[in-house]
Amino acid sequence: MQLYQIRYFLTICETQNVTHAAQKCNVSQPSMSRGIRKLEEELGGELFSRDASGVRLTPFGEEMKPYFRDMLALEDELVERAKSRRVERGSTLKVGIMNTLGTSLLQPFLEKLIKVCANTELTFVAPTGVELIEQMENGALDLCLSGYFHLPKSAEAHHLYDEKYLVSFAKGHRFEAMKSVSIHELEAEPYVRRLGCELLTTLSDILPGGYHPAVDVRFASRHENMVQTMILAGVGCSIHPETMPISDGIFQRPLTEDALHRTVHLLVNRKSPSQALIRRIVHMAQTHEGFQLR
């Protein structure tokens, strides 16, 4: 049994005319008739009854028809899968990861991502939230993980998880006696700022009345190890997303305001040439247990 014979059979079913079916398959009528006869001989029964009005399916043909449809659909699926694999080989995928995302959730996901992209050259960048959105809008990234409050209009966004923000401070700080801390408590408070922190730059867009605490910045750095060192030294407090690893000796309390949380999305560049691979990554991300638990 050959796939071309199955195509002949299904085309005759569609047109109910051997001549029209042969034209549609770009073969001669005798060639199509021979192909159908060989198929009937192999199966041991007639598929069509022939009379002056044309051809009709026999009961045996009716029984075989759904199986032939499934076989042809499977062939089409295999061809498409093979095409997508050929595209992946030798292709590249540039992935952005917002620099304040917690590594405790990222590592298991990235391990799966690397396996899914086994035939693809992966490149990772970890810019700030603002820089990440700019790179997505400019088409410099194929996809990214972002917890930034503003989503680029040009990207396709898939929700992954939500997380709270926590105030971080050293032992003995006045916040240690509190169960939670209002953002208003940070007014004039000595503060260690993480440069590129998305929360402080967007507070006025989130809080009622455009409120933004006037913190007393005593130290600022892009390097998280230096930020946490200064917190431990008692230079000031800071704000961290709850999934970010924190050094031993740093205490944390949740912020009181419900609005002060963030949603982490997987953003997809709709114009990326690697759409087949990206769809698999999206499915993997949406079913990743580490994200579903949050």
C-alpha cells in the first residue's frame, strides 16, 4: 500500500468522478484506475462500485475511508514536524531575562528550555525591565521573561506567575517589629537602591494619587551582591521580589499594599522566524510546575 494510492482514493471520494480526481492529482485516468485496482487487490475487497452514473463507495470502502483519512493526516503532520526540525537545526534563538527575576524559579525552567532547544543555538541576555521592553519592541529578542509593569504592544504576552514585593533590612531595624510594612513607612527612610529596579520607577503609576515615597538613597548599585552587602551592614533597607535569593542575616517583611505585586510574563516576538519552536516553549512554560504553584 502506497500513500499515493490513498490520495487517489480520497480524491475520488471527494470528486465522485475518476476523471476529475485524476485531473486534481495531476495524473492520467488510467494511472489512477490502476492505482485503485492495486489497492483493492492488496486489501482484498472492492472500494468503489462503478456504473454509468459514476463511482460510489462500497460498504467496504466506507469502512476504510476514516482509516485512510487518518493515515494521510499523519503523513502531513510528520512532514510538517520534519520541516520544523530542519528549521531549528542551525538556527538561533535570543532570549531575554529580566535581571530582577528570582533564580530559584528560573533554574528548573531554563534546564527544560535548553532541552527543548537542543538543536538551536541559544543566546541569553539579562537587562533591566526598561531595556528588555525596548529590545522586544526593536525586534532584538525572540522571546523574554519579564516582570515589568508595562507590556510592549508588539509582543504576545503569556502569564506565568505573580509574586509579592518584600522590604529587606538588617537585624535590629525598626521594621523587624512589624508583621508587614506600608510603602508610606519608607518616606525619608535610609534606602539601598538597586539601579534598574522596576518598582520604584513605576510606583506613581500604581499607587492612588500618584504617590511615590521620597526615600533617602544612601547607596545605589546594579550589582545585587553589593546591594545585599550594604543592607547587611545597616546602610539602609531595600525592596526585593519574593523569589529573589536573599543573603543569610537579611530580614524581610511583605508590603501592606495589595497593588504592590508583579506579574511575570513570557513575551513572544510575533515576527520571530522560529515560531514552531517558540510555540513549544510557550506550552512548556505554561505547564511548568514551578510556575503553576505560584
